[in-house]
Amino acid sequence: MNQNKKPRALYIHVPFCRSICFYCDFCHRFYQEKEADEWLLALRREISHYRLNTDLKTVYIGGGTPTALSGRQLDSLLSLLDPYTKNVLEYTIEINPETLDEQKAAILTAHGINRASIGLQTADGELLQKIGRHHTTADVTETVRLLKEHGIDNISLDLMYSLPDQTMESLRESIRFALSLQPKHLSLYSLTVEENTVFGRKGVTPLDEETEADMYEEICRVLPEAGYRQYEISNFALPGYESRHNLVYWHYEDFYGLSAGASGMEDHCRYDKPAGLSEYLQDPLRRDLIPLPQEDEMFETVMMGLRLKDGISLSVFQERFGMTFEEAFSGTAEKLLGEGKLLIKDGYLKCADAYYHLLNSVLSDLLPV
């Protein structure tokens, strides 16, 4: 494939954790040094085979817990990526606070990491224990200090709401603590309980829908007052610090996905890597391909793009698919625009503010029959 047509975004999944959070449904294993070394060898083979674009613009290393790796292994992982990251604008790694130390912070900087996403989740110590987290607020503060000391000040914090027994005051205190650390970006997610998690097996449920909605409303009120613009349903940023990598997903652009548990999208196909580490180690080159008919691509472009406050560029949509939004969704588009659920402003299709929190119900009307 022509280098210019290759994806310019890369996601790598690190499937190891030092502990397992009770709500986590991502591909993960308890860290074992030998197994992590085997994974690095498999990943080296995968990277070499697919001849990645050497002009990547964003790289995101997630998990799992990338910093669950030893310092030696973290250095090896980032060394594998060095040939592809020379022109990267945003280079992100996810961090659990209890897994970062001075050595690892220095390794991140040496390889050009310039953005960190830290799993804070809540500042409530009791709640942290209830959801299976093993850090304290002091650990978070120290992690932020270490990163900034090593020149990484583009920091995003993850917070969760609708957690079991969480109160509005607990949420407010978590937001206050997060803001005291002066992050550039904040992601706030409601608890979703999946079947194959500790919470799923125990029958734990989120808070009731009304309380969850109140919490979301509070988040959307408080963070803009502190200078953070809501640019996506769950994401807030200081001006200029929106996640470039995640914007690739929301703009429905191609991206590489490497390692167990990852997904990618290239040349009108989505693909899934093996969900389990053992399967990945047996065949790191395996990709389960899912061809994307144009009808699916049009819907998914709208589904992802309407998550953004700015919405979807109608000219880009028409250029990509050879038809207008109204032509692609004949009848339904006019209905939603007429009802005021969707609106067109300055060449962009947006979800009206009053329906933004109900986006899934709006999208259901656009689903291919």
C-alpha cells in the first residue's frame, strides 16, 4: 500500500496488569515476567510483518496496564516503536498510579512519550477498594509529579461515576481533587458492568438511571466552569489538548491495532486480534477480518462523529461516500432534522444539546434496516 494511504495512528494493547479491577472487561492477565517477554517477541514479529507507516502521527499504548511491565521490558517495547515514532505529534501511554517509578518515567521521556493517561477513577479511598483499585490519591499526586518532572505535562485523568454506593458529594470531591492536579484533559465514564468481570459475576449494578443522569449533568456543569471544554460525550479538555488519537476514532479514520485484544481498521475492513494472550502468542499475525459495506461505514461515520460536540463535516461525508447525508439516510435524516434532534450549522451535522445525552436513541433511528 502507498505509504501516504497507510494509517497514521497506532494502538498497541499491553495485556498485563499487576492487579485486576473489578469492572474491567479488556484483555488482561496478571503480570508474569516470562510471559511478558514472550509477548514482546510476538509483538516484534507482528510489527515487522505488517510494515507499519513510518510517518505515524499518533500512538496510543493502552491496556491492561502498560506500566505493569518491568523497566527493562518497557524500554524494549518502546524501542520496538522507535523507528515509527519520529514524526509522532501525540504519543500516549496509560498508567496506573502504583506502577510508575523514577526509572520508568525516565524511560518514557527517553522514547518521546509526550502524553499520559492516568487511571484515577475516584478520590474516595473506600470506593477505590470497592472497585478493586490499589492506589491512593497520594500515589496519583506522586505520579503526576514524576511525569511533570520528566517533561510530560500533557496529562489526562480518568474518572468514573455511577459506582456502587457513590454519592454526589463523593463525585464532586473526586472532581475537585482531579482539578487540583491541573490536568490538560479529563475523561469521565459511567460504570458499565460486563458479564465477564468480577462485578458481573457478583451481580453488582451501577446506580439508578436518574442518579447517573444527575451525576453526568453535574460533570457537564462543573468542568466547563473550570475551563475544560466538552468536545466529546465523555471527554473534556483545555483548549488545544483534545486527544488527537481518539479523534481518529471519532472521525472514523483508519488506524492500526496491534497485540492481543486490539482492533484496527484499514482499507474498508475492521479487524480483531485474538482476544486471549495464549491465542495471540501462538499466532501473532492472526487478524479476524470484518469487511465493511458502504452502508455500515456511513452509519458508523455518523455514530462516531455525532459523539463530538462539533459534529460531522458534511463536505467530508459527501467526499468520502459520494452522496450527501440526506441522500444516505433518506427520510430518516429529514425526520430527525425536523424534530430538532439533529441540526446543521456551519457545514456540520450535530446532535442538538437537548438530545446529546440521549444520543443512542437518536442513532437507533439511523440504523440500517
